[in-house]
Amino acid sequence: MPTRAGFIALIGEPNAGKSTLLNRMVGAKVSIVTHKVQTTRARLRGVAMEGDSQLVFVDTPGLFRPKRRLDRAMVAAAWTGASDADVVVLLIEATRGLTEGVQAILDGLKERTGDRKVALAINKIDRVEAPVLLKLAETLNAAYPFDETYMISAEKGHGIKELRAWLAAEMPEGPWLYPEDQIADLPLRMIAAEMTREKLTLRLHQELPYQLTVETEAWENRKDGSAKIDQVIYVARDGHKGILLGKGGETIKSVSKAAREEIAEFVGHPVHLFLQVKVRPGWLEESERYSEMGLNFKDGNA
């Protein structure tokens, strides 16, 4: 059998389940998952094997109406991911259905995907009755000519096997793009930063998670097999720093412990994680910060 390999863009509204689906497909956590919307910022690639096919999943930021430079750069990254892929999978949350945001994505797909195949994946099907699901699938297929429609639960694994099999068959023939045992193509420094940002997002509330970013400044592999990791958390205001540190440093200690444990599990050896919080009022307008997130600063221009 010839080998196959290709890119699959996962697109949809914020919180549709793209990161959960990516992690399910790869079989490991490579993209952060929270209950808050717009947590995926960069285009994250996860690699999965299905028979002789290598599936490279691109988890894109959610598509929404952008307001800030960061929002615009995230939306541009999502559409670029869709335009560059061999196959596109549009995730729709079953409980939300055909929203204005979904309609805007369908309009964009017609303009940006050319003749590449687009599959519809209706996610979180365990939360909706079957007649409602069937009606939703019918409505969505009337609004856009999807090549295939799948009913899935990314969280519980329902319907994933069938979607994977179809994607594997749709990959173009060619050599694999990554080693067989590789599950992501992001540098470990960025994956570690994303893991810390996830813990911050889960711990903090309201707008603060969107006003901070995490960067790995140094990574030293030690002779005893452990690693020393220095990360900096940039926040926009002095008040944010106090919230992040918490009373007696309780919040930052809790975040550091949770992030350290997850990073250590991912890399397979002990890590020593040191977090520093810096107030940088203009970080949302600094091109260097966007580069660290894997985004194009110029894409944020109004």
C-alpha cells in the first residue's frame, strides 16, 4: 500500500471542541482545552497515524468577529490554516446549531477553500436528541455542500473512528511528513508555555486570561535527567499582577505546581518550573509577542 500524508484544518466557532478533537485524534494532549472561548491562539499541529496514512491536524483559533489586533491575527491564522490544508473539517456544536457565526464561516468557506473537500462534524451529540441532530444536519447540508457529515463527541470518542478512516483515505499519496512516533510539530518551549497558560486560564476569571501571555525564556536539560524551565508571564496592568500572584502567592504557586506536573508528564522526566510575572502594558501591540505565539503581527492590522 502506498503511504499517504496531508494536512487537516479543524475550524469552527470558539469553544466548538476543536482542541478536544485534536487531542482525541492524536491520543495525547497537545492543545490546551478550557471552558473559556478563544483559548487557542496559534495554529497547533498534532500528528496521528491511521494505517498507512499520516494525518497532520491543524487546530486553528476559533473564527469570530475580531475586535483587537490579537483577535484579528488569530482569525487570519484560522483562515490561513483552512486555505493551506488538504481537507477541512468544520466543527459545529450541536447545542448551538446554525448561528450567525456559523453562517459567516460557511460564507467564508465558499470563498477560501477552492475545490478541497470539506467535512461537517457535529460535535457534542450526547447533549441533543436524535431528531434535533438530524434536522440540524439537514439544515447545514442545505446551506453548504459538505462532502461528508459525521456525528461525533470529541470528548467521549463517539464517531471518531469513522471520521479518522475517511480522513485517512482522503490524504494525498506521498511520504510521511514527520517521524512515525512524533505527535506534534511545536517546539517543546511553546508547548510548555501553552500548558502554563492553560492552568492560568482555568484558575483566573473574566477578561484576565485574554490580557496575558506566557513565554518560555530558558530551558536547561540537567545531568540528572531533569530540566530547569524559566517562563515569564506578561500581563497588561499592575492590578493584573496582584490577581495572578494571589494572596501570599497562593495563586501562582498553584498554577506553577499544576503546570509543572503536566509538563513533566508530557516530556517524560522531572522538571523544575520557575515563573516570573512582568507587567508590560503594551504587549498586545508588540510584534515579538506575536512571533512567540506563532501569529503574524501584520495580520492584526485593522
